[in-house]
Amino acid sequence: MWRSIRVKLVAVYLLLILFSLQVIGAYFVRSLNTSLMRNETQTVKAQAQLIASMAAPEITKAAKDPQGFSSVLASMPQLINGSAYILNPQGVVLDTSVGRALIGQKRVDSVVTETTVSKQPATAIRVDPITNQYLLEVAVPITDQGRFQGVVEYDVPVQGIYTTIHQVTTIFYTASLVALLLTAALSVILAQTIARPVVEVTRQARHMAAGDFTRRVAVNSNDEFGELSTAINDLAEKLAEALAENARERDRLQAVITYMGEGVVVLDANRETVFVNDAAHRLLTNPEDQAQTVADLLGVRNHAGSDSTEGTFVRAIGDNLMHVHLTPMRQHGQVDGYVALIRDVTEQEKLNQARRDFVSNVSHELRTPLTSIKSYLEVLLDNQDADAKTQREFLGVIERETDRMVRLTQDLLHLSGLDSRQTPIRWSDIGVSDWLTSAVDRFQLQAASLGVKLEVQGKTDAVIRGDRDMLDRVLDNLLGNALKYTASGGRITLSAIPHSTVVKVVVADTGMGIPAEDLPHVFERFFRVDKARSRRRGGSGLGLALVREITELHSGRVRISSDLNVGTTVTVELPRRGVSH
Ligand code: ADP
């Protein structure tokens, strides 16, 4: 309660007033007392001196004739206000205004003694023990022609003066009390007026600290308090604006970080997860181990533990590869947390790997025939006198290998043309039956020579749209494969099954088949079930890849099914002309 500014103000006012009144009161009472007493003393002293001057000749007379003293005091009873005594130098009462019984007695009042000794007037104030009233005692010496003859003692009651002073003092203090009460009331009102704006501003500051910037302080004056209220209102407004702007910025940033394509993870100094954005959630879901922490998944613990500097590394999470860029956040030179940027590089890595594989495959595919051509050429050059049959044999091998290289490079060129969409497509209507028959015709001789039965089954009037050369290449590859991998005595059938929107072209053989585990890979470039066998038969591993590319270019799809040592069936499904799909 004492901390309240109102109480302090009231207390200060009251103490000030009280102190002032005390000082004024003390000074006033003292001055009044002094002034009244001085006047009274002078009057009494003057009367005493008058008595002394009248008594002097009587005492001188009495010294010569003891009976000659006649009462001076008795002659002036109207003058005497108190009790007057005329004393001889020994202090014995010669005359008194208070009854003759005291004559002849010795008086020993201090003022009398003082005057007797000093021969000077003396005054004193004492309380009369009988009446209990204040008395002013005055003693003056009686001298006659310079000789000390005795003392006049004059005692006057001054109770009236004291009563007056007491009354005045009482009035003064009563008035002071009233003034004090009025001041108290006024100071309470004043303190309220001064303290109200302060209290309101304080309340406003508290609301602001609690985050409420909507309130405003009422500005009731244009003094310093008014300015304070206006300033705090301005402050509230500016702060609200700044905070709102801040919040907007934060939301924007949060939205950007949350929805950005790259994963963002923030870890604290103990590598506990603080923030994970949506992308990071997706990327870091490891189906095998849900219990792993984000830091463990990213391998931050080890990395940061050994070296708290920036780092980039690739981590396998589940089946995917993640590129992680880890940056430590520093504050005052201390590592305070980590920000990890995560990017899924699985596809990129696959592409890179495919490119590497492709280059190595191409090099390998070219090196084999080239090595063989080179060695045959060396033999021919070293044995120029070899017989013509051997030479032809060797040249035949060289020709076959060269053909293989030509086929390989042609297939590669076709594939790259299809990949880059640079091969122009010459669209035309193609009758399916005609397409199949002409393909079978092209292989009939070869089939017969290999002892394999090759035939078209059924007839259809279905028509498709496509590039005839490309589609011929599809059937050439499929029939070529069927012939390559079907032993003598086998059978290859080519059939077309029209559906409402598509035509299914099926090439089925009774050949060696493909192991189930290799089946998903046969459409990959350079994939061969048995490299030696395929190469021996002139395969490059690109045939089925080409088939798939061309089919897909025609908005179709290709499937393969096979049983080992039973046979293989390849189905090419192509949209029929003029049928929307
Ligand atoms: P290749 O030029 O080696 O024949 P392909 O891409 O045409 O390459 O075929 C890929 C692999 O699939 C072949 O190496 C072969 O092992 C297997 N394959 C394709 N067609 C048949 C089939 N009709 N019978 C058995 N295996 C086949």
C-alpha cells in the first residue's frame, strides 16, 4: 500500500503542512508569550520603582527614628494590583499591602536576594503554591542619594496572560487541525488526479506486455501526462503494426519453408528435431524403422559429432538416396543447432548410373567385335600365303562382326532418335493383317532353313495408324528373337486379336523361354539373359528396348510372358485407327 503513488503524495502533503504549522505555531506562541510578558514586566517594574522612590525618604527617616516610618503603600491602594513589600536591607518587611501581620518578618524570595546582592532590579515568574497561579515577582532596590536602603518586592498575578496565551494556542491548533483535514482531503483529490494517468498508462503497459495492443489510454489533458498517454498509445499502435508485419513475414517464410520442394529439417544443439517441413516428412519416412530419430536417419549424430562444420553427404534412406546438406547454426561461436537441406537424388542417381552403364555397355559391345576383327585381320596379314578357303572363312567372320557392329550402331541411332524425339514419324493407315503377313514373309526362308514353323493365325480387317517402317522393325525384332531362341522343330505363331479400341498382336514361340527373375528386365537396354548365347546369335540387347520405345510412341504397350523351356509370348497392344481412347 505504501508503494502507491497516491498514498505517498498524500503523506508528503500532510507532513509538509504539519511541519509548517508546528514551526509557525511554536514561533507564534513564543513571540506572543515574550511580548505580553515584556509589557507586563515593564509596567510592574515601573510601579515598583515608583514605590521605591516614595519609600526611600521614609526609610531614611525611619533609620533616624524607628517610629518615623509611615506606610507608603497604604497611601496608594488603588495602584497596587498584587502584593507589594518594602524591605530593609536585611530583607525584613517594613511595609506591605497584604496586611500588617507580615511586618517585621524576613522575606527570602530569590528576586529579593538577587537585588540585595546586585543592587539591581530582578524579575522572576513562579507558581504561587497556595493559589496555584502564575506570579510575576519584581524586586527593585531602594536608594537614597546613592545609598542602598532596601528593596521593594512587588508580586503581580499573571495568570490572565497565560490563560490568554493558552486560548490563542488552542485556537491556533484547532485552526491548524481544520487546515490539516482540508489539506488531506485536497491532497487525496490531487493525488488521484496526478496518479490516474500513471495508473492507466501502467495498466496499458501491462496489457501490451500480455500481447493485447487493442486498448488505448484516454487522453484527458494536454500536460505531461497527456503527452505520456499519447506516446504510449502511439507505441501500442506502432508495436501492433510491427508485430503484425513480423507475423506476416514469419507466416510467409513458414509457408515457403513448409511447402518448398526440398526437405528442411532443423535440429537443436542436442540434435533433437525442432522443425520438419512437409517435403522432409515425405522424404524421411523410413518404412523399415519408424523408431529412428530424424538425426539418426540423416546420420547427423555421427557427422556433427566428429566435425561441426558444414557438410554435404548422400544417405540411403529406405530404397532412396538422399543428398543432405548440413549447416551448423552458430551463436556466440557455439553450435546452437543444425539446418539440413534434403533432396531426393534417387532418380538422378539412377539416371547417372544408367548413363554410366550405357557408356560402358556400348564400349563393351563395340570392343568385342572390334577385338575379333582385329585378331582375324592380324592373322590374315601374318599369313598372306594362307589358302583362299581359310582367307574367305576369316573374311566371313570379319564381315559378320562388322554387320553386328552396323546393326548395333543402327539400333543405337534409332533408340537415340526416339529418345530425343528427332526421328520423324510418317503416319499412315496400316492394315494389321497385311502388316503381319509381310513380316512373316520376310522371315519365312530363314525359318525354313532353321527348321522352325512360322505362321500367321487368323485374319482381321482392323486398321491402325502408325509409321510402317517403325512398326515393321517391331515385328522384325520380335520374330528375330523368336527365331533366335527357338530350336529347330519349334513353332512360331503371329496373330492379331482385335478389341473395341485396340488390336493385340501376339508373337508366340515354343523356344527356350526366359527365367522368371529375368523377365522384368528384358526391356532394358543391353539386357540379355545369357550374354554369350545372345551375342553368339547376333543379339545386341537393344531389340526389346526398341520394341517398347516404338510401341509407346504409338500410344501402345508391350508385355511379355514366358515359361522356361516352354516358350515365350510377346503381346503388342496398339490403338485402332479412328477410335478415341
Ligand atoms: P537381343 O538382341 O539380345 O535379343 P533383346 O532386347 O531383343 O536383345 O532381348 C533381350 C533378351 O531377352 C535376349 O538377350 C534374350 O535372352 C531374351 N529374349 C528375348 N526374346 C526371347 C525369346 N523369344 N525367347 C527367349 N528369350 C528371349
